[in-house]
Amino acid sequence: MYTPSPVVWDLFSLNGVLDADAAIESLPVLSAQVTELADGVFVAVSMNHSVGDGTSFWEFFNAWSEIHRHRADVNVNGLNKMKMVSTPAPVLARWFVETSPVPIPLPFSKLQHVLRRFELPPVREGFFTFSAASVKKLKARANGEMAGVATAPISSLQALLAHLWRAVCRARRLAPGQETFYAVIIGCRGRVRGIPPGYVGNAVVPGRAVCAAGEVQEKGLGWTAWQLNRAVVSFDEAALRAFLERWVREPTFAFTGDLSSAAGGAGLETGSSPRFDVFGNDFGWGRPVGVRSGLGDKTDGKATVFEGPERGGSMSLEVCLAPAALERLVADHEFMDAVTLPARV
């Protein structure tokens, strides 16, 4: 249930490197480290976020594994001919909103001015897996509670994150009037015309649901999931384009320390997506048995979501909280009743 974080983090390279460090110090933007274990291997890839988002990362990872698996397995006239890779061809052409100047003028004269390093509070990490049946049950409950009220169906992910949000509010022992928020990353591919599915880069925007901790507890799973639903649904194409146009006029940057300091440390943020094909890659050694992430952005309130090891609708949450709060989360029967055995690693 608990992740031995220092051990896992040491399996990754470029720990502590921030996005702008790559340009300032001429550091690589991508690094791979393969560690041989007693009963397998751990393949760790570190990608600078300035290069791409989660979609770009997993498409690269899966294409790389497929190339490795199929290398030299077709021989034509003495020459090795690679099989076609099933991952969509990457689109490297840059995309900008139509009103954007290129390059975008930034509000600082030196790249160093955008760097901020934080002394983050200590956290402990837990890894929780939810079976497809458990996720389906949460989704049905959330939609049932909001029948006739919600204007759009609550998704499986929204129901699961609402379940986590309510439990974390209890684990943090937030006062009923304490403001809390849940920030989710919303993808632009498929939502904004002109951004192709294979676009390599960052095509995401932040969405946020904000309410009082007492509302999260008293109004139930369905209402809490609906707040997340509304935050996502509100970002239609017009809203996404407006956000991007506004950012060009007034560029802002997110920092790791923002999550811990915002709302008095009562926030949560989820990146990644259960749609990413985490368990579909195969370097020729067999499919993965587990997934973990590295040190980057590991701060109080960060929850990373992955598809579950059984796939088919199962999901896993990698949750970082203050040590005492995580202990209370693990002891929370309402939260843990939905958790199944974690993936073996």
C-alpha cells in the first residue's frame, strides 16, 4: 500500500531538474535508465515537461518499446526492415492559436527568471488500485445520487477522484468552512480544431473545482463528482481557445510549490490519465506488471492516475500526502472499501 519512495525515485535519472534547467544548463530533455532487479527490470524514462505532456510521453514510450520488440525480425535481401509501428505518426509541427504572435513574447529577459525552487514539506506516497467493478460501482452511485440534477453524465474518473477528494478532506481533518479545490488537467486534443491527435508537445490546460470541505462531506459522492464534471465540461472549444488567447497576452507559469501553498494546503491535483496505454508496451521481455512515477512534482496533494493492471476499466491512484494524513487515509474504511489489492511490483 505504501510506496518506498526514495528507492523508486533513485531508479529515475534527472531528479531535481526543472523544465528551464535543460536550456540553462544544456541538460538532456529525455533520459532513460534501465535497472536490473532480482526478478525483472525497471525501465525509467524522464522527459522534460517542456517537450511534451502525458500523451506525448506514453506515445513515445510505446513506440520505443514496439521498435525494440520488432527490431531486425524481418530480413529482406540481407537488410533489416523494421515493421510498421502501430503508434500514430508524431506530428512535430508547432500549433498556435490563430491570434498568437510567434514566437510568444515572455515577460522576462532571462530564462533564469522563470525558475523557482522550493523546499517542499515531507510527503509519503501510497498506491491504491481499484478494480473495474469497484470503479463501475462508484460511477453508478455518483450518477444515481445526481439523477435529475446533473446536466451531463459523471464519468468513471470523476467518480473515483470525488471518492479520493472526500477521503482526503477527512484525512486532513479540514474544518467545514475550509476552502478546498481539486485541479484536473484537461486535454486539448480532440477538443480544439487544428490540434491533431498525434501532436507532440503540451496540449493541456488546468481546470479547477472549488468548494468548502463541509460541502464535500455533507453533499455526498455524486455532488462532489458533479463539481469535477462541471469543471471539465465548462472547457468547451470556445473556453479553451479563450484560455489560450488569454495566456498569450498574460503568460503565467505553474510551480511545484503552488499546490502545497494554495488554499492553505487543502488542494488536490491529478495529472496523467487512465486512457494512457500504460500496460500495452512490451520491449520483448513481456508486458509490465506495474507502474510507478518518479520524483517530479511529488508534493502534498498530488495524485497521479493510471490504468489499472487488469485494464478494462480498472484504475490506480498514486497519492502523495503529508505522512500523518496518508496514515489516516489508509485507515479510512469508507475509502479503503473501494480499494482492491495493489499491483505487484
